Amino acid sequence: MTLLAVDRLSKRFGGLVATEAVTLTVEAGSVHALIGPNGAGKSTLINQLSGSLAPDSGRIVFDGEDITARAMHERVARGLARSYQITNVFKRFSALDGVALAVQARSGSSLRFWQPVRRERALFDEAAAVLDRVGLGARKDTPAAALAHGEQRQLEVALALATNPRLLLLDEPMAGQGPDESARMIELLGQLKGGVTLLLVEHDMEAVFRLADTISVLVYGRLIASGPPAAIRANEEVRRAYLGEEEVAT
Ligand code: ADP
Ligand code: MG
């Protein structure tokens, strides 16, 4: 089943075409990796999908509904979320409090009829479960600012998961991390696989080829290939345009 269909999505910045008629589909339950050189338009595409950037033309259909004109919060309410870097305000909260706030933002009205004490209990139980899911269960009372760099990235994933997404957009979740932290994030993404559909921008080709069911390759704003890892690895145009410069794990 197709969860997300992107149809000829284009975005210009002045004379620069950042995404040029990008068409791709993301299947429910899959991990779909988006790769390509720096400046290829990967983040621009993610921003259009999350709703932080309006496309010039094209359509975004999520779960059968055209959401191209929907605001970001409307997309989140429908189950399309992305992770963001934690802000300084959030860094003052414990991991648990931060995630509980995110859970509350999602479920505020659905908890309306609950008694305050039970409501609070439900929020914190769910927040604790989300932190367990990302491997931060033992760190729930730690202020976000005191978490290690890699743990903060895990918390960012937790904050996105707290909105209960069906499709989670991740733009370089391993960026700036050491090998151990990257390995932990790859493990986490592997555990999420199947439970939530992932559209992942990542430069670590070993991780991409290990995790992804489908890989799409963006070069100068154009999608040059989309398919299973084996087909992408064997694709001559992809090798010439991108993979040739990288160490491709086999
Ligand atoms: P990637 O994430 O693949 O590295 P980006 O989507 O960030 O690529 O950028 C694609 C192109 O669009 C780049 O040439 C970049 O300089 C340009 N670009 C991105 N955002 C903006 C912006 N807000 N204003 C002008 N140009 C931008
Ligand atoms: Mg980018």
C-alpha cells in the first residue's frame, strides 16, 4: 500500500531549481532512503513534505489525501511528522517531561474527559514508553541538556514519535555523531522499522544499504533512480553521479 505519493514536486530558489518535478512513492511499513550529493535538494524535499516549505508546483498525497496545501500541524495530526533539533527551551526539561509535553500536544483534546490525575498519569506512562522505544528509558529524568550528543538525537526521534506518526521524516539523523553513537542510531532505526514508515535522508551508505527497502537518488534536484538497494547499487547513472565517489559497502 502506498502511504505517500509525491507527484512532480518542484521548488525554485531564484534561478536555482532545488527540486525538479520529483515523483516518488513511499510504501507503508518500508524504510525509504533518500540519497544524493550535497546540494541535491534532499532537505528541500523533506521541508516540502513536512510543510515547512511550500512547493511551487506538484502534489503531495498522504494516505490518499492531497495534503499539498495543508499546514504542518495538520500534517502531523494526520500522521506525517519529522524530527527537529531540540531547542534550548526543551533542553531545560527532563527527557520525560519533554516527551510528555509532545504527547500532550498530540492528544490534548482526546484526554479532555479524563480526570486530571489520571490524565497526567496516562501522559507520563506513554512518554516513558516512547523513551523506552528509543533506548532512553534509563535516562528519562536527565535534563535534555545533560544528555550526550547521540542521546539528544535519540530524544529528537522520541519527540517526533510522541506525535504517533505513520510516516516519520528524518533528515540526516546521524550527522555529527561518532561511530558508537551512529551505530546506536542505526540500531534504533532498525528497531523502528516495520512499526513506523521511515523516509530517511542519510549519507552513511553502509547504514542506508543495510536499512532501506527502497532507495531514491536525487542529483541537482532531479530524481535519477528509485528502487531496491541491489538495483540502485547496480545502476550505472547512480554510480557515475554519486556512488562512484563513495565507499559502497557490499
Ligand atoms: P541537500 O539537503 O541535498 O544538501 P538542500 O535541499 O539543502 O540540499 O539544497 C538544495 C539547493 O537549494 C542548494 O543549492 C541550496 O544552496 C539551495 N537552497 C536550499 N535552501 C535554500 C533557501 N532557503 N534559499 C535559497 N537557496 C536554498
Ligand atoms: Mg540537507
